[in-house]
Amino acid sequence: MAPRKGEPGRFLYKELAAEFRAQIQSGALAPGELLPSEASLMKEREVARSTVRQAFDLLKAEGLAASKQGKGVYVLDPKMLVRNAQKRLSREVWESGRSIWSVDLEGREPEVQVDVAPDEPAPERVATVLGADRVCRRRRVFSLDGRPLQLSTSYLPADLAAQAGVDREDTGPGGSYARLAEVGRRPVAATERLRARIAMPDEVEALNLGAGASVILIERIVKDEADRVLEINEMTLDAAKYIVEYDFPL
């Protein structure tokens, strides 16, 4: 039933969001398709602009829609990404020349923006964990179908990064871990810690999130066979698009 104006005790924006949610999940509204404009919905449904915006914000927070400057609000693929740490960090993945990111995507191709600082002072905590005062800092924004999904910043000792050739944007087949293995510093162990919180303003902008959206923060520390830390990776994931999965024997 379409929301009706002026009925006490009804959350009209939730009803409007539920209507679009059902259409997105059923496929009636396809990924990339624009939702009706604020003005048209205000006129058609006789609701306030704030009601429409709250409905759109709810869909954005659920990862079902996103806004595009000058275009409006468009539909996103409702399918979640399953991030399995054991599978994506498996030696078989990077030794075969695949990127660990590809494990999450089931054959789809991501867009990756990379910014590399080959040699810069290490942040205090990074310096303590890495045991290095100078680091190679690698920042990446991972997107799928034009929508940013994950921010990632890696820190490696600057001298090791230069030796392994990972102090440049393109690290080649298998990525950084394959290059580290080639210079005798094969990654053999990783520890990940994660937590969730409301997105900060800069994260909302970078990940194109809706108001009140949440993010998953993951910190990964990778070590070699001599128990030396090779990398610290700090990741920020759109919580509405990810399921974090772990496998372990019982």
C-alpha cells in the first residue's frame, strides 16, 4: 500500500523504502536504474521532501542504492560480498598470480585506484609494530560497478618494499605477497582484528554512504617464516555490502 499523508503513528519513509526495497530485491528495479526524483515522489505520494530523503537514506544505508552528483539516486546490486579471510589469503591464490581481492568477487572485475608513497616516515604505532621508521605506504580504493566498497592502506618497511618491487602502483601477478616471496620473505601467517562503528564523515564521502551508515574496520598484520612483520594493512569496508566469514576446524 502506498504511504498516505497525515496518518498518525505511521513512518511514511519506512513504507516508501520498503516498497523500493522489494522492487530492488525482486529485480523489478535493476542495478544502475534511477529511482524516481524527489520532486516526482513528493507530488505523486503527497509526502514531504524530508520523507523521501529519509527513505533514500535508508536504502543507501542498506547498500541498495547510492547517489550520483547531478544524476539522482540509483539502484545497486543487492548481492552481498562474502569476505573469507582464509580463502583470500591462501598461498595458492597469490602464488597462482591471482589477487586476493578477486576471491571475494566470483569472477567480476574491480576498479582499483592506487596511491603509493615509496618512502615516508612511519606513523608511531606502525613504526612500533613493523620495527621500521620509514615505510612504503600503499593506499587503495576498491570499487565494483562504479561503487566504492573498500578503502585499504598498507604499510611495509620502505627498504623491503623497494627490494621486492612493491613500491610502485602495479605489483604484478599475485600482488605484494608474491613479490615478497620472490625475495625470500614469504608471508606465512596473518592476524586480523575487526570491529564495526558508524562511518566518519570522510568515510561517508569516500565510500558514497548514506547518513548513519556503518563500516567494518579490519587490521591485518602479516609475518614471514622468521616471525618478522612484513605488512600492516588497515581496511575500511562498507558494512552494508559485506559478510565477513571465517573457516576453522573444530
